Amino acid sequence: MRPRKWSDPGWMLAPTVLLLFVFFIAPVGIAIYQSFFSWDLLTAPRPVGVANYLALVKSGELFRVTGRTLFFSALVVSGAMSLGLSLALLLNRRGVWFSFVRSAVFSAYVVSWVAVALLWLWILDPDRGIVAKGLHLAGVGTVKLLNHPDTVLPVLAGVTIWKITGYAMIMFLTGLQMIPNEVLEAAKLDGAGAWSRFRFIIWPMLRPTATFVGTTSLVISFQAFDVVRVMTQGGPAKASTLFVYAIYESIFMNLRVGTASALTVVFFVVLLSLSWLQIRAWRQKA
Amino acid sequence: MRTKSAFIHALAGVVALVWLFPYAWMVLTSFKSFDEIIQRPTALLPSSPTLTAYREVFSQVPVGRYMLITLWVAVAIALIQIALALPAGYALAKLRFRGNALAFGLVLACLLIPTQMTFVPIFLMFSKLRLVNSLTSLILPFGASALGTFMVRQALVNVPNEVIEAARLDGASEFTIIYRVLAPMLKPTLIAIFLVSFVFHYNDYFWPLVMTTDDTVRTLPLGIALLREPGTGVRWDVVMAGNVILSLPMIALFSVSQRYLILGLTKR
């Protein structure tokens, strides 16, 4: 439709465009610009070229942080997707009981990350937590899952999976409900078993949903911060210092704006390319 | 057939337990005394239920004030987002003008930019303007929502042009058309945008943590997280009582609006 006045689109879009520009587009530009400076917030910024990036590469910090975050994301994405899909298949049934269980799983999605992190911190507390006590009674001995570099990331991933599986499940349920019942009934009459119905009808039709859930949970896990900050503060020995926590630490604890900005830029590039790769890979398979 | 059905019901029961037991444990712990937690950490029910932990939360944290700030921020953000997304979505969906594609491209690009990417420059900008520790720093950056604008646009594309033409013939201004004619037609979408945004910003920990350095505009998730002092013996009864206070509004909201929340997540 034609605008009534040439100026109409202007006032309608101005506030949105302005705010999005100031708080999303411009900061990305500023972060890229600042990544070429060394600045401690107290003295004047000094241009240093690519020194911030070089330092991050040379110290090995960049690779360690990226590797850790990728490992964590791989756990979360595969866990939340497979669990979400299984629960959707299990709970896609009529009746009050199944609807109740669906709500129970999904409810974790609306509770704050802080509450979830504190709750699991208490459950996993090595001195008085119920898991440690249970394992102790079973004769396993004292376990400090969050205090060990090898177990801390899988545990944080487990908590994250617990939190977002409900979301994955809801998305898969919506996808399942779009599959016409007649198709499944017809396949059943033709003698297709549960597995072949899943393999040849359900899964192909769920593929777009799976792509979407995969990318969203990848983004969620790549941005993980609250669980790290509340549960481990990046420890022990930096074993759970994920990307966003590393950025946070470098500006608010070490006052290194340049390093933080360089990390931010790399974070963004990695996140975008991962999402892009994932979407492409899934498209090709379909 | 019957054993299979019983098995599936039982399996669903195990699933429910995995998700509900942690909540139950949180609530039960909050009614225990600290002595009991130390002496009988695995006892399921509190031997003598007490409200001591809740009293302790209220004495350590100004719960009312933090809650008010949190609700104010979350409601303000959700309402501003809707107020701005309506005209923007209308222009993008219905009006032909130069720059439409560009503006839509900007909205789509912003969908890809997480706040974790923008907080360093925005924090520095606000500290230069002395706006750290202000409601402005918590609300303004989220005033425009790329997702909300996108959802309004998608919903309006499906509204026939005749509705708008008829309203124009009746002499309605564009402002009236947007807020009085079209907004009511988009009610489910707008409720969904409101809920998703409200839940996100009520729960948000990252942004208030970064933008506040003292307790002028501290939000509830920050206050509750502070109940746990690392190192010294943690008063888990108090932390869990705080957790209950923090989660209860969301659980209540969830139980009455689950349908719209799901709509908000699936209709993108």
C-alpha cells in the first residue's frame, strides 16, 4: 500500500531504527574498533594494531576458551535435542497426566537461570547436597563434581540441558502436531512398524524443526554465562571459563577493554559461522 | 497393550520426577532450620517446618524494593517494545516506500546480535554519560525489540489490506489504525511478545549485573544470587527461601499463561 503521507514510514520506524542502531549495530562497530586499542579505563587508549588478538592467540587463551565453549555447546545441543525429541515422542499423547508432565518439563524454561543454578548448586553441594550424600551412602566416597576440572563442564552442561530441554520438547511437539494423522495411520495399515514410521515419516517432517532447535540451543549454550557466574566463577583453574565469562572477566576484573573487545569480535565470528554451518549442513541432508 | 500403556505412564512419571523433584527439594529446604540441614541433610521432610529462612531473606535483602524494580523494568521493557513494534511492523508489512527492505534488513541483522556482544561498548557509553546504576541503563537498550518487530510484521502480513483501506475511508488516522484497529486484531501475538519479553527481563541476570555497581537499581535475581556468600558455610535454607521468592511469580504466571508463552516461542 502507498503511505498516505511521504513522512509516515519515517515516524513509524524512527524509534525502532534509532534504538536498534544505537544499541545493536553501533556497539558491534565500536567493539571491532576498540579491539585495536589497549585501554585500561584509567589512562588514555593506545592504538596497538592486532596486538590484542596476537596476545590472545600466543597465550593460548583464545584456543582454550573457544575449545571449552565448543565442547560445552556440543554437550548441550546434542543433549537438549535428543532428550527434547524423545520427550516429545513420549509425551505427545492425550490425557491430563501427559499434559501435566509436559508442563512440568517446560516449566524449567521460565524459571530464572539464577534460581536454577542456585538450586543445582545446593543439590550438588559436596558437603550436604543430596547427590553427594546419596553417593556417599552408596559407598562411592566423596564426590566434588563442580570442583574437578574434568567434571565441571559436563555438570554445567547437564544443568543447562535440564533448563532448556522443555523448550526443545515444545518445539518438537509443535512439529509433531503438524504431521497429518492420516499419513501415520496409512503407514500403520501398510505394516510400517514404530521405527520405520519414525525413520521415514516423522523424522523427515521434523527436520526443519530440528534445524531450528539446533541453532537456537547452539546460540543459547554459546552465550552461557549465568550458570558459570553463579555456580563456578569460571573455576576450578579456569576449567569452566566459557566465552562470555572470559569477556566479562577481562573487562570487569582485569580492566582490559581491548582484550575484551577482541574476544567479543572472535565470539561473534565463531557464533555466526557455527549457526551458518549448521543451517547449511542440515539443508544439504534434507 | 495394557502393559505397554502402563509402562508409558510410568516412564512419564520418571520424567516428571526428574523435573519436579528439584523444585520440591527447594521448597522443602526453605522450610527447614539450618541445624536440621547440617544434622540430617538427606531427610526429606522438615521435622519442624519453620519460616526462619524467609525472615532471614527479608532481613538480608530488601526483597520488596528489588522486586518492585525488577517488575518495573520488565513491564516497562515489554510495553515499550510493543508500542514501538506496532508502527514499525505496520510500516514494514504494509507500506511501500524507499528503504523498506533496508529497514527490514536492519531488523533481521539485529536478531543475530546477542547482548553479550554489545555490553562492553554500551557499558562504556553509559559510564561516560553517568547512566550506570540507572533505570535508563536497564530499560532503554531493550526499548526496541528486533524479534517483536519481526513478529508484528509477520502477523500483519496476513491481515488483508481491505481492513486498512476501510479504516482510511472512515477517516481514521494512521495512528488510530495502528493502535485501535490493528492492535486488537493482533492480540494473541502481542500477548505472546509481552510474555516472552517479560519473562526474559524479569529473570535476566547478565544485563543488570553488568549495568549496576551498587544497590540503587539492583534487581531481584542479583539480590538472591548475593545471598550465597562463597567460601563460608552457606545457609542453604536461606538461599532456597530466596529462590522460592524469586521463582514463585514466574511459576504462577506460567500456570495461567502457558498457552501464550508457547505461542510466543513457536510462532517465529
